[in-house]
Amino acid sequence: MPIKHGFLKNVDNKVYVDTYAMDLLIPKTYFEIDIAEFIGDQLRVLGIFYFIVRKNEKDKGQMYLINTPSPILVSFESETSAKHTIHGQEDTYKVFTLNKGNVFIESNSIVQSGKNVEAFANLLHSGRLPKTTYESIYRQYIQVQEDNETSLKVPSSTLEAIIAELVRDANDINVPFRLSKGKDFRLINLKNLPKTISTFAGISFERMDDAIASGIERKRTGKPNIVSPMEETIKY
């Protein structure tokens, strides 16, 4: 996990803050889906999140993304809560402030575990993966398996298909981003995918009330349904 930024410093396999301060923006939902947790007085979190680097007290800071799909252990000075809008999406974050000399990453070494792969999958499938690029999502999925010497034992085409369906047009989630003419995308929760695709798929899955409401809205607005092989079989 090499760190090369000028505001961080590597010493004895640890990574220290080498600037006035850093604010880690950890979505509150990370704690709800076991992506982040407190270990004593430290924070353990999957290394995919945004943070703000401040060079002095008056500096508003510059935002960066750490994109390491493995857990890191962080020491921090203080914790607050705030709303931030990133890539057009507002969310509530726990803000952990680190000052110069604090440990940003307790160890550069990755402790390999299948749970790290599970954590990444939960983050992606919940629609909460911090936004990077469409192409990088697949690379992250492969990297976390390689880093942890763990294989999901599914064809790469299956992972690509999952990602292709979870990534939707930013302005119309009914349209997969791969088929969109737009330049921006958003991720959706895997549990919301069936009702997004078709009314039949929605009521066949779970959250039936939501699926029915979605089906009514689909009918009123004339949005198309994707007909599944199961529906064709039932029809005849």
C-alpha cells in the first residue's frame, strides 16, 4: 500500500500525517453496514473514502480519495458530524480530524482475510461505493480479491454483469449507464434493482409495497419493462 502524496509520510511501515490537518469523511452508513467500526480509540474502515487536506488553519482544503479496498486502522484527534455534497450527492458523514504527526494508517501491510472481500462487496452492492470511474469499479473488485488471496469463484463476466446493472444513468436510474448517452452515473442498491428493471421482477423479489408503487409509477409514465424468461414461460 505505497503512499506517495506530499502530505503523508512513511515511517517504519506506518503512514503519518505530514500537513496541518486532514479530515476523513466517513459516511454514517459505513457504520450501519459494517464497513467502519471503532477498535478502542482507533477507527477501522475500508480504505475507500474521501478526505480533505488542510495546509493551515484558514485553508478550506483540497479533497482526495483513498482507493485501497482493504481495511486500515486510523488514529484521530476528534470526531464531528457534517453534511457534504460530493459529485452532486449530499450525504451525512462522520468527520474524523487528524493533525500533523497523527497516524493515518497503522500499518502498510494488508492483513489478508476473506472478510475484506465481503466488506467491499457489501459496499458496492449497497450502492454506497464512493464514486470513482465506471471502469475502476471492476478493477477494485479484482484487486480486493488479489490483495486478500481470495476468489469468489465466479467468472469475470458475472462480476462485469453485476456492475453493469448496478451502475445507472445519474438522471434516470431506469437506464443502465452503459446504455446511457449521459456522462454521469450513480450506483443503486442491489435490493432496488429488481423493481428498477421491471414490475414483475420487483414483486417477485422483496419489499413488495415499494415494488407495487414503483410499478404504478412505471405504468403512469410509460417506462418500459424488461420481460424476463420466467414471464414468457408464465404467459404461455
